[in-house]
Amino acid sequence: MIVLSLFDGMSATQQALKELGVPVSLYYASEVDSYAIKITQKNFPNTIQLGDVCNVSIADHIDLIVAGSPCQDLSFAGKGKGLDGERSGLFFEAIRIIKEAKAINPNVKVLIENVKMKSEYMDAMSDALSEALGERVTPQLLNSGLVSAQNRQRLYWYNWETIEEPEDRGLVLKDILETTVDDKYLAGQKLLDNYVGGDQLNLAISLRLIQYTITIRKAQRSVLELMAMLLAT
Ligand SMILES: C[S@@+](CC[C@H](N)C(=O)[O-])C[C@H]1O[C@@H](n2cnc3c(N)ncnc32)[C@H](O)[C@@H]1O
């Protein structure tokens, strides 16, 4: 399968496909965050990085396009600039690219993810995507909390058979905490031996918090799991 991941982040899509055992012959990624790219290249060195989505154009066959465009202007937590916002407007670059890919492979599969948003923005995204794909596509609202311990309501647009909402696994934070953590993240005996009080305790607590941050990262796998489920259908 030849995959193009727009707004690839640290390539969670690639991890999902790997866990599903989907053979990927070429994986193109468009991402601009240098740290995210570094993580991707460490885990998946064969990734072909294309850089800024505005400079991506398609000349070859693509089987699957995945895109989770920036949500800041669409989110209820944002300033509400909507699809005219500089960041969330990048969605239309994804639409341009989908049209180019569809002209080469009419059967290209597309999976788009974004936050829960005003129906006005949601409809505008559905209209643009439907026009690009030549068929009506509307989003499905899924909560990652069904399969992980993180409440995360997200919209998923995809041009294949609608999936059934997964059963609630009833997971809570304690189910996903790691039981073993590398010593480098712990406060350490030296600090505890020399503890005299005051700010030192804050340091110890901060170090403990780092430990919890590491474990909470596991919770962020929830979106990955949903993506894996969607791609598995
Ligand atoms: C909402 S995040 C999605 C990340 C990833 N898809 C995930 O689910 O973890 C949006 C991503 O778009 C990237 N991005 C922002 N502007 C971009 C641009 N012009 N071209 C490519 N990627 C961009 C950001 O760096 C960020 O990683």
C-alpha cells in the first residue's frame, strides 16, 4: 500500500498500520515540526518527508491519504476563526491534494480526522471533501474513550463502509499506567537521602510528575487505536 499522510505529526498512522500488519511499500509524510519529524525518522527511517503541505503535489499513485489538519481555529477552545483561519485553512490544501490523487487513482481511500466543531464548519468540510471525492461523505463522531482511558471526541470522515461504534471497554487511568518506569525518571535515592525539606520536595514531586507524564502518554494511544480500527475495516 502506498500511503500519504498529511499533517503527519510523529507518524501515529504509520504505527497503526504496522500494528495492523498492513504492508506499506511507500510512506510519504507532510509535516513541518522538526521534533515530530525527528521522532518519525527514528522509528520509521524509510519515511519520505515532503515538508510543507502547501508545496505537496501528487504525480504518482496513492492508495490511502490520511489527514488530521490543524484544529486550533475550529475547536470550541479556539478563537473561532474557522476554516478562514491560517492554520485550519490548511484543510483546503488537503482537499487540493486529494483531488490530485483521485485524478491518478479514482479508488484512493481517504481518512480525515478533526475535533468536534460547530456544524457550520463541519458541513463546509463535508461539502469540500464530498466534492473532491465525487460522493457524499459525512463525519462519524467517535470517542476514543471507548477504547482507551482518554475522553476524546473526534470527527472522522472516510470514504468506505461505515464502521460500528466500538463497545466501551470501560478503561480508566489505572488500566493504562505503566508499572515499570526507567530509573532516570524517578527522584532517586540520593535526593531522598539528602532531603531537608522545602523546595527539594517540590523537585521530588516534579520528578514524580514526569513519571506520570510518561505514563499518561500511553493514554494518548487512544486516537491511534481508533485510527487502527478505522483502517482495519
Ligand atoms: C492536529 S496535528 C495532527 C498530528 C497527527 N496527524 C496526529 O494525529 O498525531 C496537526 C499537525 O499539522 C502539522 N502542520 C502544521 N502546518 C503544517 C504545514 N503547513 N504542512 C504540514 N504539516 C503542518 C503540525 O506540525 C501538526 O503536527
